[in-house]
Amino acid sequence: MDSLDFKSSVKVVGSNGQISLGKEFAGRQVLVEERAPGVWLIRTAKVIPETELWLHEPAAKYDLNLALKKARSTTPRESNLEAIFGKSRRKSKPKTKTRQARSK
């Protein structure tokens, strides 16, 4: 049977209620569970925002994998944007003279 090695250390809770876990955890997300009054379990975690949760549902995951597979196997080519969107409604700006041309 494998033995688990536990490390423990003493930390001081600052006046603002924070503790430092060390630089190796800087910027990482953690779950803090209060198991009993004064007893906390802190675990590193990867959290999925609610707005991105749908991407992990089986149907969306399947569709995304299919699209990625298609993208990898298709040679990129230039698109004809006018054929896709029609003639541009945006008028091009008149070209202004460069600073060098204006100073002459």
C-alpha cells in the first residue's frame, strides 16, 4: 500500500484575513473547503466559467472535435468576402498625403 506524505507548515493569517501559500501557487485557483470550524482543506482546481460550461457537454464537445478535425484536414484558401457578404456598404476613406509629402 502506498503511503501518503503530508507536509504541514504554520502560516499566520494577516489582518486582512489572507494567508500566503507560497510563490509556486501564485495565480492559481484553489478550492477552500471548511470541514469544521477552524479546519480548512485547500486544493488546487481548474474552474470552468458558467458561460463556457456548454462547451463541455457531449453534443458540443462532439461538434467542436468534428470542426477541429475538418480544420486540420482542410487546406486554407483565400475567401471572396464580396461573394459571402455582398458588396461592401462601407466607403473607403480618401487617401491622405503622408507627412513627408505634405511637408514638400
